[in-house]
Amino acid sequence: MDDLCEANGTFAINLLKLLGEKDNLRNVFFSPLSLSSALTMVLMGAKGNTAAQMSQALCLNKGGDIHQGFQSLLMELNKSGPQYLLRTANRLFGEKTCDFLPAFKESCQKFYQADLEELNFSKDTEECRKHVNDWVTEKTEGKISEILGAGAIGPLTKLVLVNATYFKGKWNEQFDRKHTRGMTFKTNKEKKTVQMMFKQAKLKMGYVEEVHAQVLELPYVEGVLSMLILLPDDNTDLAVNEF
């Protein structure tokens, strides 16, 4: 599973660079695992040059049983503890007039815990869009209510792959709300005063010379999960910084 985790990390960095090419001043928020797990399901049904190009884009070039690796990874991620909830769910919504191979549907369920639900996109597009959105709303505890906007699917839609990830946890050492204060936040062009949480504690920190940034680990309760924060040096130009 180590090779798969490395591949997912490389894919995440490559995608981040791509998403930031046109406008490196805007915020980017995405879930690399959601994308890689959904696309790797498609990879199970691809052959020849298509499969080769998808494997290259997903950085899955080291061999090994990719789908078995995702099965183990997703099972590990969904082991929520009493102090936190981490859940990721996959599902496929396919046009009911299409003849999806039973082996493909079985593999999606086995490796990705993803059922393929048949819908009538060709005749009832809007109702299908609502159905998909309702599924995502349920899986994200109401946090995401409309993943598919108006016009996102149409009568010619054959397959929709959806991943929903939900996390809720408490910090190992809580932030005191009364210590929140206005502090300076720097962007490439200006400085802004924003409200920031504040606390004094002993935490794990490091420094990565290659990207000129400090790394801080903020653990959640029990220390099973952590948030990693990268803080670039003041004189670091993010537009030319290479990961």
C-alpha cells in the first residue's frame, strides 16, 4: 500500500500545480483521494492506450495490485474511532439502458465499496440530478447539498461517478475561543487582518529546505489523525516554488 500512497501523493501535487496554473492568487480546495479513487474505478473498465494514459496521469506506474491497494486503503480510512468520524463513500450512477458488465459492477463493489445504481438519465434528467445530490447530502451530513448543478448532466449522460468524504474531529488540545484575535495574513500582493485562532503548546514542527517552508502537525484527539500545515517563508514566491 506504500506505493499506492506515494502515487496518490504525487498525483495530488501534480493536480495542485495544474489547478493553480491559470490563477495562482485564488484559493484551491480539493480532495485528491476522492478523484483518484473515482478515476481508478474507471480504470478497471479501460484497456489499451486509454488505460495506459490513465495510469500515467494517476501516477500508477509501479505495478502491483492497484485495486487491492485501494480496497485496503479505503477500509483503513473508514475505521472511525469514538473521538472522530472519517468516512469516504463511492457510488456509480449509470444509464439504465446501458449494459454494464457484471464483472465491472462486482469489482467496483468489492474493491471500492461502490454500488452501481441504474437511473434513467435519458428520460428524467432533472430527477436523476436530484437523486444524486440527495445521496451526497446524506453521506456528507448535509454539508454538501448540490454537487451537481443545473445542466451538469443531460439526456446523453451514461455514467456518473461520485465520491463523498466527511470528517469531524476534535483537536487533541482545544483552542480557546476567547484567544482568537485579529492578525496579519499575507497574500502575494497585500496584507489583510483576519481572525486567527491562537494557543501556546508543544507541537511537532519541522522545516523543508526544498520548498522553504515550516511544517506544523496539529493532532486530533488520540493522535490517530493530524492536520499538517505548511507555512512558506516570508520571502518565498509561491508562483515559482517547486514541490
